[in-house]
Amino acid sequence: MNTNPDDLFSLFEPAAPTLTPLVNGVDLAALEAKVERVFGSVSIDKRRLPASKLQSRGIPGYVAEWVLESKVPGRGPLSAEDAAKVLDWAARVVPKPDEGNLIRNRLLNGEAVRILTPVQVDVVLSGKKAERVAKLPMIGEERAQIAEHLLEAHPALLQQGMWGVAQLLYIRDQGIVITEFQPMQATVSLDRWREARHEFRLEEWRALLLLTMGYNPAAYSPEAQLLVLARLLPLVQKNVHLMELAPKGTGKSYIYENISPLVRLISGGNVSPSVLFVNNQTNQPGILARYAVVVLDEVQTLKFDNPAEIVGGLKGYLANGKISRGGKHEMASDCGFVLLANITLDANQRPANEPIVVRELPVFLQETAFLDRIKGMIPGWEVPKLSPASFAEQSGLKADYFSDILLHLRQELTTDAYCARHINLGPDAYQRNQESVRALASGYMKLLFPHGEVSPADFQKYCVEPAIKLRQGVWDQLFNLDAEYRKYGRYITVERS
């Protein structure tokens, strides 16, 4: 057989490299290696969380990830052996809903019992009696005692409460007592966070944020990614209040359920003024005073006690950050407030009630004076519905670490000042529009450019324009519902400097 020398030579040529397809400009495999190199021990393979089945036991994602890294640290899919180890630990330490009496019986028999649970401590001053009462919702216990040194070591137990492993004893004449408490802990440094940002291109950083939230960035267009990231704005920006209207299945509440113990999600049940603002009988501050973000999910299904008082109190709070009830107990708060609601779409996947997309909200939440105080509306109908491909399949950052970073960014005021200098809607603009766009743009900048290095073009494209889109959603409702707002013009625009 005759052989062409050129053919023989080609046998020794190196094979052409296989090109990894880019997803929205990102090589996800290379990104995973970079995340693990830059962030090390605060990164985690997001595939391990759903495989652990811990969330099926009522454990939020930020706690479940802490458990995984504590008990079976590692990378790659969770092995059957590690999954069994985690589930065995959970069987011993994580109570099921029907195991409260079993645990009380073990305590009565003199056993020390360790459980994973949130712990919230109230100080009750009633007449001559004063006591510290610990609530352990995982076993339905409302009146446990707690050692004083634990409150000194963990003051957050007296505020919004903490998740951790509590050791319980039954002591005659005292009842159930928490004798030891191991909280979740994450050490954060904003300087280190800013340094890390320099290691990533913008597209990579945006993908990392999505992965850390638990989403697969490949499942979302760049525009949809910015809408999903908007769900984080109330965490990085004080007093940012949002509304997201969407069909079922877009994952509106997913991040709020799994991001931080300082986010309180209310889904179902009664919402009363004493829950939101202050209990005038006990003087106990409500959740708007004790959490960083309060989320009302599926507001159509919630039962509101005294809607007029709730809307009146919310209008005051959303406008000036002051909580009061009946003129008593006035206090300041920087808590963000988020409303989530399902709406009906038409055949074109647009809101069926367009242009008045708030028509399916409870009537008292459609009041324009209330809507005006909402800084932005996320158009959830533009976000793809969740599917198996929507969830993260590689390394992101641990949720407890990430949420602490976000909450630390709230104190970063130079970004707010930058946005105030560079965003001007013009001399005739409606003031709340200007305030809202500046606040939302500042939030986007903290998320995407925490190192403060942003070109004018990128600031406009990734901070200002998304902020205008969110506020325009609110403005569209005001403009269509009330002629008073029409003197300011139909569209929100920014003056070019």
C-alpha cells in the first residue's frame, strides 16, 4: 500500500484542542476552578445540597450547607456513603415534626439531648417576675431556659435568633434548659471580597452570584440574570422595598428561604400589625424591627388582620423607615420589605391584566400611595420558570458566608454617594423616582462592582438601566391608576452628564 509522507507526518501532529462552549460569555468549567482557587474553604459544590435531602427535614439551605461542610466536606457530587453519613447525623440531631414528645421523654429520663434548631430568646418582664424564655420551634417548645453566658457570647439570640446545635437538659424546677449552643459561624472581610472581584471578569462574577444563589447561570439570559439578581437588592441596600409579580414556578421565594437567618419569609397564615410593627401588649418589636428583610409570599393567600392599620403603618415605614403603632414605641429600622404574588399570564406570556398588573393583589395593596413607596417591581414573567436545568451544578459560595457579605455591604456608603453624584433624572423629575433609581442602582453596583471599579458605560448598562427598569414597573402602575402622576411624564429617563 502506498502511503503519502504527508499523511504519516499528520499522525504525529497534536490533536486540535477541544473548545469548551461558552455560556453567556463564560467557560463554566474554568470558572469552577477559579472559584475554588480564589475562595477556597468558603466555596461549596452546590450539587451536594439537593442530594443531601436535608431541606426535606425543614432545614433552610444556609444551614444545610453548613451541616454538609461540617460533616462531609469535599467536592464533586455527594457520594452514597457521605449522603448516608449526613442522613444518619440528621436522624440523631434534626427533630422531625412529630418527635417533640419523644425528645421531652428522653429529657425527662435524664438524657442530655442535642438538636439542630433555631433559637429565639425573649426577655419577659411581667410585674415581679422577670425571665428569659427561649423558643425552640423544631420541637414546639416555647418556654425553655437558657444559660446567661450563652446570651453574652451570642447576643443575636436576643434579636432575630440564631440557628445552631443546642444541648438540652431537663432540670427540676427549671424545665428544659439550653446548656450549650454551637451557632453557625462565617468570618467575612469586605477587603478580601473586593480583592476577589479583581480575579473575575464581569460575566464570570455575575455567573458566580447566580451559582451562589443556587441557580444555573446557563438557564438564564443576561437580561434574566439581572432580574434574578434584583432579588438580592434588599440585602445589600438598606430600606429597599420590592414587589415581584410572576406566574407560579419562577422561584420567587427560593432565595429568600435559603439565604440568611436575617431574612424572614411569611407564607400563609395571619399577618397582623403586632407581628409587623410592635405588640402593644408586650412591647415586643415586630419583625420589621428585628430582621434585615421581611418577605410576604403569595400575598393573595395571606390573611391580614386590620388591613387599614397595616397599610397605614406600612406607608409610614416604607416612606421614612420609622416603625410605630398607634403613636407609641416609635423606632427606626433599615429592614427591606418584599411582596411576592402570583399573577395570571395570557397566551403571549404577558400579564393578563396589563397594563394594571397589580389587579390580582388584595385591594388595599393596590392603593397608589402604598405602591409609590415600593422602590421597584421585578417583572417575574420575564424570568424563566424553574426546571431541573435551573439549579446550580457546580461550585458557588456558601450561603451563610455570602449572606453575611451582602449584609456587610449595606454599610458601604461610598457607592450610595457615587450614585447620587452620577444619576440625575432632571429638575422636573418626580422625587421618589430619583431616590428609587439611585438606591436600586447602588444595590446593583454593590453586587456587580464591589471593588468600585466600573466604567461609565458599564455603570449605565448594568446598574442604571436595570434600576430604571425596576422603578418603571412601579411607575407604570402609578401612571395608569392615578392622573396625579401623569404630569411628570410617561417614562423615566436619566440626564446625560
